[in-house]
Amino acid sequence: MDFNKYPVLKFMYSLDNRDYPSSMKRYYNPKYKFYRFLFRYEKKGISFVEEPSVETRTPDDVLDMLYMLKNNCRKPIVLSKKFFTVMEKSEDAFSPFHNIILQECEGECGVVHAPYLEMGAILLYAVEHETLSIWVVLNHKKDDKHIVAPSCYISVSPQDNKKGVGHQLSIDYIPLLDGCSEAPVGLYTHAFTILTYLCLRKWAEVEIAEIKTLIKKEVKKQKKTVVVTEEGLSYFTFDSKWYTEVCNNNDFNVSGHFRLQPYGDGSRKLIYINEFVKHGYHRKASIDKVKDGELSIE
């Protein structure tokens, strides 16, 4: 996943100086209005009804909200297949706590991508006043041009649990680009993805790994154009061992293998390690690495 190619992410993480939200407004339909869907989710499935929306914001308004996210976002997150499967299985467990997780994540904003989301969507999210805002970014073709831009905006509000009606989500939805409408179930999937990701990150076993990227840029030096390599936008992958600390006190065999051995002078040498018996193994939980400053997910 190359996040360095997405103009909206370049804007949000200040990777270039273009005023992305304003420059994209020429592609948006200013006449679109909000729709509201009330979703009810129970073990037997998901149902929804359409209701009149009281939202008065315009496409320009929700695009301008991206200015508040600039330089405030967590690094992007890519959800593994295993993690996404855990999310689906955890829906019933975490749906009663959506109000709580939004309270605990107040003021947070970030970027989430799962390869299994429809059309490879990237979800930009922000939590404010216990409401979840999501901008759905797609690679959209318009007039033979590919526009990687928010195709719609949704505002998600978990409803108080009511006896006999299951758990409910109220979703206000506004399309932004012509020909890029979302089906109601797709809107629910986007909301479910962010809410369940936040719950699992907070309360479940998750393993994370940071992926660093490099980008090549053309710059002028002494009247010549040269290509330089700079650090790009890094991101985290989420798996499933956040709270798990592994302690193995048993002896086990380690097979012979090559290793690139570092030396004090900065050099490295390829050496061969003979087979040996290792006495026990310990791996700290990722959450403890974060607490101890060994790993950061901000």
C-alpha cells in the first residue's frame, strides 16, 4: 500500500504544499444533501430504515473539515486479513460499547485501510462530541481522469440501547462526487470498520508493525535537476497480539542459520550460526513496548 501517492494524505501529513481541499472543490456537486439511515444490528442480521436528515452542511462544509485534521492524524493503519476477520467476529461483542469508545477517543483522527473494504477504500476519520466522522476516499474515474478523492462523507452516532430493538447506529450520509453513490450496507461497513477497529485497538489483543517507506523526488541543485530519496509516509499494520506477552520456559532447538552480524565500527558480516538449544523465550506485549517507549503508534 503506497500512501505516498494519495494527494489527500499528502495534504493531511504536510508532504507537499498544495491546498488539497480547496483545489478539489471544482469536482464536487454543491447541490447534494444529506440522507439519514438508522441501522439496527442484532445477531440475526442488520436492518435499516431511511429517515429525514436534519443535517444542513454542504459538500464544501464537510470538505473544509479536513483542515482540522491536518498535522493531527495518527499514522495510517492497514488492517491485516486476520485482524479484519477478528473484527467481523467481534461485532456483537463490541457494538454495545460504541458510545464508550467514542468517549475514550474524543479528539482523535486517523486513517484506516483494509484490503477487503469495497473498492479498496481508504477511510479518514475524526471523533468529536461523541460523533464519528468518516470521509471515504476512492480512486474515482471522471472524464477519463483518475481522481483520488473523498467520494462521500458520513456522520455516525451510536444510539442509546433500547430494549427489544438491538443496538442502533444513526448515519447521516452525503455523496460528494457525481456517479459515486454508496449503498446503505456499504455505509454501515465503513462505520463498523472504524468503530470496531477502535474497540479492538483499545481492549483486545493486537500486534502492530511499522512499515517505513521511501520516496524519490526531483530537486534542483546548482542549476541541475537531481533525484533524491527521502523518508515517506510510514504506516502501521495491525494483527492480533496487542496484549499478549509470550513466556516460554522450555528448552527448544534452533536450527543452523545465516545472520548479518553488526560490528562496532558500523560494518556487517554474514556469519553462520550452528544449531543450538535455546533456554526459554520471552516477547513483550506490544502495548508494553508502547508504554516503555520502545514503540510508538502516534
